[in-house]
Amino acid sequence: MKSKVDTIVNFTHQHFTSQVEVTVWAPRLPLQIEISDTELSQIKGWRIPVASNRRPTRESEDEEDEEKKGRGCSLQYQHALVLSPLSDSILAEKTVIVLDDHITIMELGVQLVAGLSLSLQPHRVDRRVIVSTVAAQDVLQAPQQEAIVSSWILFSDGSVTPLDIYDPKDFSITVSSLDEMVVSVQPNMQSQWLVVVVEGEGQGPLIKLEMMISEPCQKTKRKSVLAVGKGSVKVRFAPGIEEEH
């Protein structure tokens, strides 16, 4: 019912007895819910397939004269990251507004992730609390080393959203290397992540990503590319590692 530190719980069974020390945590109500974006709008130009038994959302006026191809599609809405409580009780509330306003994709951000580092440190105030920090490593240091491509979307309303929270069936991504002497792109059927492989030393904006509308919603009179982004590559071989020729 309430929190307590170093609580002693007695256990007894017939003539046996034992004790255990526990800490009881209780939340402060109401809980605070954090949502990455509380105003979700339609994304201009991004059309997604809809089920045949669902009524498509109202299309914009400039699309009324478009050909019938893609009529089973509707405009995509923004997504947001929301964590819900694990019980049926309403412990907190947050207002989310869905707008008919159209926003556009301003930028497709791209970052190579070669690895992750984890550090654990005690909290500066409460020594019983351990603070964990995870950092992404973006420098590649060995031939044939692999790195995944992380990407996110910047919208015209200023919000930034990771691309992987959107349904992969609602878009397609192509990744290409602008210098295959430094990095190459190899398909990885066992993973949803895009993978690049080190071929030689070098650096610069050498990875290109193109985000396109899914195939069923492409129209002949409209370019299907939604956004293009470039990712910086840094390949510096560690001492003692020689490039193979």
C-alpha cells in the first residue's frame, strides 16, 4: 500500500522460520506520461494501403483528379512512442490531438551504428541507484566489419520520429554506397536492419538512403520517393590492421 525500505518479511512453515529483507516501491499518483508527439497530423505524399473493409480517410483536393490506381490507399498519419500502464486502472492520462493538417517530411536522418558501449555508475545523490549509459559507436575499425543503419524522420512541425516505429509494409527503403571502395551494402535476410560492410579506409557522406511509398500506392503521375538522406561514414583501421588487397 505504501513504500518502505529494508522491510523484514517473516516466513514460517511448521517449525521452520526464515526472514528476508525487501524494498517496497509505490508510485506517486498521478503518473506522468511522456509522449514524443502529442499532435499527430497527416503526412503529405505518404500513402499507405488500407484493408478493403476499411473506409479510406478523406483525400486532399489536389488528389481528386488522380488516376484510379492507388485508390485503396489513404494518407499516413504521424506515429508517436506511448507507454501504457500494465493494469486496467487509469493511473494517468495524456491528451493526444489528431489533426487534418498536412505536414511534410523535411529530412531523413541517417547514422551508422558500429557498436554499443555500456557504462554503469552510481548515482551522485543516491548511492543505491545505478545509472546506466548506452552510447552508439560510429567509427569502423576493421575490414569486413559490419554496421547497421539507423534512421529517423524530421517533419515540418519540428517533431523527430525514429523510422522503425512505422510499419515496414507502409514504405520501402533502399540503401546504396557512394564509394564501394570504402563500404559496400549487403542484404541481410535475417534482420530488419540495413547493413553496410567495411571495404577500405575513408570517410564522408558515403551512404545514401531513399524512402519510397509502398508499391501498391505508387502512382504514375507522382514521384514515389518521400525522402532522401545521407549518412556519414568513418573508417579508420586500428593500429596493426592492414587492408587486404
